[in-house]
Amino acid sequence: MKCYRRVCLLVLAVAAVVACGQWRRVGSVASPAPDAILPGMFDLASVYRHMGFLAQGPPVAFVATVRFLAGPQPDSTLAVFAGSLANNTLSFRRTEAGFEAIYQVEARFELAGASHIVTSTERVRVAAFQETQRADESVIFQRSLHVPPGAARLEVMFRDVNTGGYSRDSMGLDIPRFAEGRAVSSMLPLYHGTERPTRAELPNFLLNPRATVPFGNDTLRVYLEGYGFDDGAEIEFRAVDDGGIEVWRAAGQFRGSRALASTLLLAPPGTLPVGELRVEAMFGSGDTLRAPVLVTLSDLWMIANLDDVVKVLRHFGHDERLRALRAAPPAERPALWREFWRETDPNPSTPENEALIAYFSRVQQANLRFREGSDPGWITDRGEVFINLGAPDEVFDNSAGFQGTRRIRWVFTAHRLVVDFVDESGFGRFRMTPSSRADYQIVLARVRR
């Protein structure tokens, strides 16, 4: 087991504000059900399953993948299995040296009436409590094994030993046979490592199980082996977006012998746009190999494309920049996004844009707390005010009353602002009163300046 660490901010836990009765000051209770979350944006498991990965949410959230290389014989294919977890999906116990979590992993390949199993018990040790709360990818499990080619089924389980909780997923596989003649391996997104010298060797690299890179910060590395190719044989790479539009192209060469040659694709930071992409390797007479990758703004929230970025940033300000981003052709959007990122980044010395991370955290909280009927919470009036100004200092609520106007009042002491939300329809849709809207707009203009 190997650990890989990236700096990423934790999305804050959310508490709901609820009360009843006549004009009572409101306290906090448990958060609403997760199904109120902005669709797709915070559901990492569904995003990765859509990309073709094994993935599950709590109690032990994980993302896993398997990639195939040629083994020493045609009837022995090398399967490289890797799984990705965050520290906060595991339960830690205090030890003399710090904190420790224990997890078990099992990957079972079922084919031709036989089972080929990877199983292991692993320990994760950290020195400080803060490390146990990390929500980004912080643990990677990787193993290699030889399996026969053919149709198979892969079943994966990750178990938290301290609690007994576990998550499972499964998928069908077509394990390739690397016989005589020209062939290529799977495309393997990597964090780091070196090429294999022979087909009998196990790999000396660390997979990127999620095939994910943060926009503008990391280089996408994709490793590919070729069998039966001459040294120097050319190969073309390109990336296409979810609409089939080419957004990047590069050329490479296989280096090595006809028995095993390899190439490493490098896409430097900022060259690929945000979203789910398909990397294609083109070689020979029209042969094409495809693999999904994800370029994202954070490990903690997923956005499919820049159109969705613009949509979700409706309350962020910088409207002129966002309109230009929306109107730009796909080829120009990465450069415009980099300009937007630099303009809005309050601390350029760090790899993150703290303003955007804080904004999306508030979007997530608003969506959990202020849903109204079929309207997601982040586009309601209360969601808008919360996203722009944060939580109010005082809340008064008579929305449970059956007589008179149902009203919620928010007080922002520092801004000297009182905002009234009124449910005139009686169906739980609270709208700012015209006078509150005018006062709020004045304060918002001042805040954004």
C-alpha cells in the first residue's frame, strides 16, 4: 500500500437551521438528507461510475480501477488494480504515535469458473488529528496479478475494520489477450514511476486510480505500452470533450524493442479544459484506443464542463468575465478560465483558489439547507443571500404558523442588514420582500467592491 497526498481544502460540514412557533430565535439541528445535494456536483461516486470506474459512497467511499498490460505469455495478462480513498472515510483510533485506521480490501476476478483474488489488510497512520479529517484522495492501494484473458467479472470491497462498515461494487470485464502481432496495453494514468523493462517485470509506478488532475496545478501523465512496434514508431494523442470536440492534441513515439516499447503522454497544467474528457491514442491504420480522464477544480466537487461552471457561479460576481467565458469557443476557454482563476484568487502563492473553494462550499450548504419544493436550495432567495453573505447572525422564524403571513427574518449585524423572506403562496417558497431586496443589493455591491 502506498499513500499519495495532495493539498485540498475540506468542504465544511453542514448544519440545518430549523424552528417552529411564533417569532422564535432558531437553533441548529441535524443536516437534511443527502438527496438534496446539487445533482452530480458533490456525488463523486456517480461521476466516476459514469466514467466506467468502480465507485461507491459511504460508509467506506472509494474509487477503483483495473488496467491491463501484457504478461510474459499470451495466456497470462497482467492486471494492475488500484483503489483510492480519503482519510475521512475511515475511522481512526488514537495510538502512542498518533492516530491509526485499518482497512481491508478484496478484489475478486471471476472467470471461467475460477477466482483470482487480491486481498489485504492495510494500516493508515497519521501524526495529527487534522490528518484524519482529510477529504481529498489521501490513500492509494495498488496490487498486480496475472489473470487469464477472457470475459470476467470484478467484485471489489473496502471494509473499515474499526467499525465493520463496508462498501462494494462490481463490473464486467473483457480481459485482453496479448498474442503475437501488434497490440497496445490499456492507457494507465500515473502519478509517478518508470517504464517496465520486460513483459515479465511487475510495474514500478503508482497509478492515478481516479484518472483525475486538478485544473492548472498538475500534469496529466498517461503511460502506454506497445507490443510488436519498432523503436521510434509514432503515435498520436488527442483529448475530446463530452461533445466530441477536440480540445488538445500531441504526438509521441514508442521507445524500446518490438517485444515491449512504451511512451508517456504529458499534458502540462492548464492545457486541458475542466470536465470529463476522453483521451484517444491513434496508431497504425486507423486503430484507436480510448480512456476517460477528469480535469476538475477540486477533489471535493465535480463539474462536467465550463458551461456548468458558469451556471453554478451565478452568485459569484465577475459577471463580465463569466459572460466572456460562456460565449467563447471551446478552444479559447482554457486560457479564459486561467485568467478568471488568477483574477479571483486571493492567495496566488497557494495552488488552490480559496475564494472558489469557499464559494462552492457555501453552494453545497445552501443546497442542503434551503430547498423549496422542486427548487434546489442554491437558487432560492435564501440560498442566494447565504452564498453571498454567509450565515446570518440571528434568525427569526414563524414559518410554521397557520395564521397571518409566514415570514423568516435574517439579521446580519456587521452589515446592518435585515432581510425578510415571505411565503405568500403558502407552499413553502420564501421570497425576499422588495424593500429587503433593495437593501440587500446595496450591501452586496459594497461587499463585492
